[in-house]
Amino acid sequence: MCLGIPMRVVEINGSLATVESGGVRREVSIQLVEGVQVGDYVIVHAGFAISVLDEDLAQETLAIIEEMASLASGA
């Protein structure tokens, strides 16, 4: 199963962006999406931003992922 994670763009340098989620920062390619700006949320999979999504949907998705992780750990 593949999983794309919503991450917020904090910096753009050419075709690469620094993205962040939960305090984790990664550098990803933004070549597959157009019009990405700092502050946007993107779905990240295998080192690539594959789509842009609105902040409300990103936050909802991150909350679900956090809930699933909590359930999996038995917390």
C-alpha cells in the first residue's frame, strides 16, 4: 500500500521544496505540480509532491493519520 502524506511547503528553491509535517522537514521535488507556493499543503509520496490540497483537508487528513498511529500503538 502506498501512502501520501500532507506536508506544508516552507521554502521553495527552483524545482525543490522544503516541506514540513509534525516537526519533520524533507526536501521534495515539485516538478509534478504547478503553482506551488510557500504555505501550500502538498501530498508527498516517494520524494515528490504529487498534488496540492487545501489546508482544511490537509489538517483533517493529518488528524486521521495521527489517530490511526495512536490506535496502532495501543495508546
